[in-house]
Amino acid sequence: MVMDRQFGFSDQELKRYKDEGFVVRQGVFTDEEIHGFHLGVEEAIETALQLARQGKSYTLDGKSFVDFAEYTIQFEHTPESKDLRVIEPVHSLAENLAVLLSEQRLLQPMQSILGCSALALWTNKLNCKGPGGSAFDWHQDSPYWVHDSGHVDLLPNVMISFDSFDRENGCLRAIVGSHKAGCLPGRVDGSQLGGFYTDSKVIDLADEVLFEVCPGSLIFFDPHLIHGSGENKSSNSRRAMILTFQPAGHPSLKSGETINCPLPG
């Protein structure tokens, strides 16, 4: 781990995060580190597929999910697909991903955002998004979490790009400044998951920004920020891991265990 310098936000970055709802740091990790993350992704996917064979399968709006212990595994939306879409949580399925829970290049900026001296993990997930991988429609994270956390405003995210992100492969996109409105209404369309997607009436696409970044980049974003991503229309994977932190001492979303994260004294 890199520990010989400070990685917290500058005053300018913190202002940008508060004003726009996100901060991007390009190319934070080296090629060697990215290779290790790729190995971790492969290991996590292989293990998740094994767990899925033992878990409880169900569908929501025609989409396939499996629950096993604290893990939720989502499959791609095509009928009978065996391709994984999301694994949550993922850190415990591969040591090369678990190291990110103590990575100061993630934790110290989170410390800046939250303004606290100690942090804990809320959740984390792997977005697999292989070739043909489906889009994530416009949503906020806060409506997913508001019933499980009494401090949903204090759950900032960081996405790590394990591959290049661009429009063609379905990069992350967001509505600039949308976090300032807090937790917004969801769709009322009669579907099972509609309430978790942001009502299109409150989305101004004139404020859309695409995060086209190189591998090993970090995108920090607010839990109320409206965001999504497109379909992967390329022939390459667009893999990413999202980690969400909170002030120390609170339990994590899926396991209920408190996972405090180490910071320098």
C-alpha cells in the first residue's frame, strides 16, 4: 500500500464535490496494480458463480437474481443468461479486491468528504459489464439505502475503473449538481423496481456529464447524485468496483457486521 504521502481532497476538490456532486482522479493506480485487480475480478466471478448454484433464485421485473448468505448476485438481462452483471458485496471473494478496503488513495479522500477521523465500509459491488452488458438507468443510491441507514447523507461512493471507460462501452454518467435536491421521487409505473429509478420529470439531460476515464481512475460521487450508464456496445469488458463508506462504528449493509477501515494515526 502507498502510505508515504497524503491523498485527501484539496480545498478545490472538496468544493467541486459539494457543488457538482463528484470528483474524478485519473490514472491513480499503476498498470501492475490494475493487472492485480483483473485477477481479483476473475476470481470473484468464478466464486460468485459457484455460490449462485447454491443460492435462492428469484426474478424482479423479469431480471434474474440469486441470494446466498450476504451476497446478492445479478445476471445479465437476456433470457437464461449466465453472464454476471453485479456482485454485492465482492471484497470477500478475492484478496486482490479486499486490499481496497485499506487503500489510502480511497480512504483519505473519503475522510475529507465526511469530515471524520475514522471510517467503516457500508457496501461494495463489482459491475461486470462484459460485451453487450446492459445499461443502468438513471437512479440515485439513496433510495436503495434509506430504509437501512439512518445517515444516508453520509454514504459517499468511489468507483474504480478496471478498464477504460468511454461512451461506446457504457461509461458512468451523471447529472451535475443533482445531489443538491436530496432523495428524489422514483417512477410510479407499476413495476417491482420502478421506485428505485429516478422519475424522468426531475432529470435535466442538459446537465449530463460522461466519465470517460483511463484504467485505474477514481470517481468519487455523492449518494444523492443521479447517475447511470449505457449498454456496452464494444467487444471489451467495462469492469468497475464501487465502494461506499460511512463514519466508523456502523454496520455494513449486507452482512450487518461493522467493518472499520484503517487510517493513519
